[in-house]
Amino acid sequence: MPGGAWVALPGVIELVERHTVLAVVVGSRAYGLHGPDSDYDRRGVYAAPTRAFWHLDKPPTHLDGPAAEQFSWEFERFCMLALQGNPTVLEVLWSPLIETITADGERLLAARRAFLSRRVAETYGSYARDQLDRVAARRERTGETNHKQAMHMIRLLVAGAHVLRTGEILLDVRHLRDRLLAVRRGELPWDAVAAWAADLLAELADAAATTALPEQPDREAVDRLLTAVRERNLQ
């Protein structure tokens, strides 16, 4: 799970359930790459009651749950990661598969473009290059290819160029479904996968050079959003 799981006690799970403002499905089902037996990769954002932060024992910044196959972040932690251009977190704000949303969740989605900046060129590129290096290192060490990791590396590069060009996070990659699944099944030779990745890295660099995204995210707008959420949850 992203960031390492915090094992929650039953009372904490109940608190998160009561105060979840946004819960979505991401992963293969949002990408359009799922099959009949694919998992439901759920992500959630919860806004802890403001008074809960006044105690010695603070609400968790993240945890597994509360639903099956779900990972959740507390509102502030989610905002901080999104401001850093974390691809895993940003996808939550663009997933079309919304399972739960409250008024604060709607405000979070309305502010989602405030989190975007040119730094996504680095975060998406770094994530993808790290996966490429891991796949290549494993091939060199064992002769085996992690085809699933290779597929996600390609998907990240496609998504990175897309957000730089359009200001929108790309989840649905059904237009590339056949080719991506061929990578996952190991049907595309590694040389062809590596060449595709090289082309996409070049596209990412070109998109970064011409993007209309701001140099920095709109931290002030996000701060206003967080402050308003804390004020509304002062109970």
C-alpha cells in the first residue's frame, strides 16, 4: 500500500468511516485494464474532527481501510502529497469511479487543479524511470521480466505527458488496452517495450518544455481549502 500501512484499532476505523469525504476506485478498473477477477483498488480521504488533533494521540495520517482493498489518507496528509505531484494521490482526484463523496469531498474535487504544477514531469518521470530500472536490473540479475511492472511504467509515462499537455490526470487508457495488456502478458519483446519507453520519455520531455502548467501548485488555494475543512469540522 502507498506510504506503508498504519494498522488501525476498531475505534479508529469507525472514526475514518464516519468522516470519509471521498472514496474512489483506482487501479486496473479505473484504467480500463481490468478483467473479471481484477481487484478493487480503493482509495479514501477522511477529514478527522478538528478537536481530535488537540489530544496527545492524534488521528492517523494514513491507514489501511476502512473498506476492503482500501487505503485512506487524512485530509491534510492527502493535500501535502498531492501538492508534491504524487501520481498515486493525484489519480484519486480524477477517478470516475466514486463510491463515497460528501460536501467536503466535492470541494476537494473542485480544487483539484490547484495541486497541479510542472513538477509532475519529474514525479511521473521519476516513478516510471525507477520502475524501468527495477525491471532492467531484475532481467540482468535473473533473466526474468516483471511484465506487470513494465506495463505500469509505460502507463505512467503516457499519463505524465498527458497531464503536462492537458492539465488533466489520465486514468482511462482503454485506447492502449490491447498493447498494454500485451506488455503485461509478456507478448511484446523487451526490446520493443524499452523502445516504447524511450519514445515516451522523449514525449514527456517535450511536453514538459511546452506545458502551460504553473511552475508551482497553488498552495494558497489548498491552504484555504484545508482551513475551511478544519473550521467546518470543529465539533
